[in-house]
Amino acid sequence: MKKLFAIALALALLLALSVPAFAEEAQYENTKAFLKYIDGASNVQYELVGIVNVSGENYEQVKLTYKSSNSNYISYFSALFNEDEQDVVFYMNPLIRFDESKLDQVLGAVNSINAQTTGLKLYVDTSDNTVSAELFLLVTKDSVVELAETGLGFMVGFTDKIYEQLSQLAA
């Protein structure tokens, strides 16, 4: 019994040590360039998560927290940098949570917002009654910092405005 416990403890310790090492430094050049740009910014904090698989493609995920003196909200979202370095996805989940009884109202509001906008899209997930926001950007190595900066600002401004529109439907 003691041997089994010792082996399990050793395995748990090894796994615990290996997880932080996985995401210590960005692997993709676009991620590195973006993190270098935002490093030290007073209104943006980040946490490098590491490589994740999204719909069969590898992305390097960075969790972002944005707080501005111009907004009453703190924004929590992720930036996903594609392995091929040709796109960046900003993703906020959830933008709101809603009561199942308001599904029809939420779908109507989200469809109306999506019909009036381009670029950033909202998605309703009925499995957990949430609304998420996604902004997909095509980038190059030369444009990633500028476009990701613009995308970051657009994502924050858009989701703040949309949150106000959807907040009456939030649970």
C-alpha cells in the first residue's frame, strides 16, 4: 500500500511540475510579438496558457484581462494565435449567462446584433445558456501586432456595448 501511495505521489508531483513548464514561454512568433507589445501595459494583463487544439488546428492561447478607466467593466477573454501564423482569434466566453426561459429573447437579440455588425460575431450556446463573442482576424508576421492591438480595442469596445444591450437578459 505504501509503495502504491509513493508511486502515485511521485507521479502527481511530476505532473504538477511539468504543467507550468509547458507554458512558460510563447512558442509561436506571432504570440511572442503580441506579448512583447502588451508587456508592461497598465490596462492589460495576460496569462500564457499554451498550445490548444481548436477544431483540428493548433493555437497558442493567451488569457487577457482588460480594465480601462473609460469603461465600467473588466473584460476577460482569450487571444488564440494560429500555428500557421495567418490568423488570430479573440474569444470571450461567456459574454453573458441567461436563464433558459429567455432563450427566444436572447436568440432574437443576438440575431439582430449579428445582422447589424461585421467582423465580431455572437454565438448562443444552449448547452450552458451563454452568449459568447468571437473576432477572427487574418494577419501576417508584419501585421500581427497592429491588427491584434486593433482587434483587442475593438473586442473590448464592442463587448462592453453589447453587454449593456444584453444585460437585461442576463441571469
